[in-house]
Amino acid sequence: MSRRLKLILAAGIGLAAVLGTTTAYAMMQDASAELRASGQVGEQADGYLGLVGSAPAAIRAQVDAVNIKRRAYYTDLAAKRAAKIEEVAATTACELFRTKVAPGQYYRLPDGVWRQRDGNTPIPLPSYCG
Amino acid sequence: MKPAMLTRLRASATQGAMRRANFLLAAPLILSSAGCVQLSAPEKPIEINLNINIRQEVVVRLQQDVRDLIKENPGVF
């Protein structure tokens, strides 16, 4: 009896762990999209997420976490393609401006000004974006 | 007697409604003053560092790799 109880308990704990990991993974899956959608975070021409205003600490922490991962990917690709990290990052920004910033979401060009994407109008890209 | 009681009841009902109305009038004031507190300026200006010179040919060369990178890491980009 007590052995059976232990088995049931173990199964329960296992299930909870799996569910927890799945939820955490699902949240990680669209962390940057959710941050952009919050209106407190936008895409910058330097290839990183930025805070549009004074955001709560929880948002800041998420932005930092995403940016650290981005930096790692940029560094990796830059080494692979014999390019500068800034060049990979800027190229990524061009692509994110094109495909990931939804209408009403914020973006920041090299002039440093935060702007909101106006409806379905494409974001005016810096000339180097090609 | 009856009309007088009704009038009294009505009067008290109106007072109750006014009290409620007063509260409703005050609510936006309280809320707006709470909003004002949050509208303070950010603590420090956020820096954007793009004063390096990006050449278009480099961007074109990296474009496909970057597209793959974005597609493979949906949570980060």
C-alpha cells in the first residue's frame, strides 16, 4: 500500500515537472514577441531590444535576458562569417524591422528616436539595409 | 401619511445616489493622480550605439544567415 502511494506520488511529481518545463519552454518560445507586444519594449537598429520608457524591473530583466542571448548568437555568426558583431547585429535589425515589428509596435532607428509603426506601412529602413 | 413616507424614502434614495455619484466623480481624480505618479521620466537615458559604419554589401552577404538565425530562435528574435 505504502509502496503504491509512493509510486503515485512520484508519478505526480514527474508530471508536474514535465508540465512546468513545457510551460516555461512555451513562454520562452515567444518571449521577444510578447515583449514587443507589451508596448514597453521595442526593436532597435543596433539589433537589440530596448525599453521605450521606464519599464518595471521584471520587463527590464526579460529584455536583458533576451539581449544576452542575442549577443551570443551575433558573436557566433560573426566569427563564422568573418564579420563584426555590430554588422551581424545591424543586419538582424534590418530583418526584424521588416518581419517582426507589428503595426503599433515600437522601433528605434539610428537617430535614437522611438517611433510606433503606423498601421501596415513598412518601417523606413536605414539605407544600409539594402 | 403614505405620500410623506414615500417622499422620505425617495429623499434618502437620492442622497444615496448622490453619495455614489460623488464617489464616481472622485474615482477618476484618484486614478488620474495615481497615473501622474507613474509618468515620471526614466531614470537614465537609454543609449543606442550605432555610430559604426555599416556597409550595404556586408548586410547583403549576411542576410541569409541572419534569416536562418531568426527562424531557428523564435524566442530570442
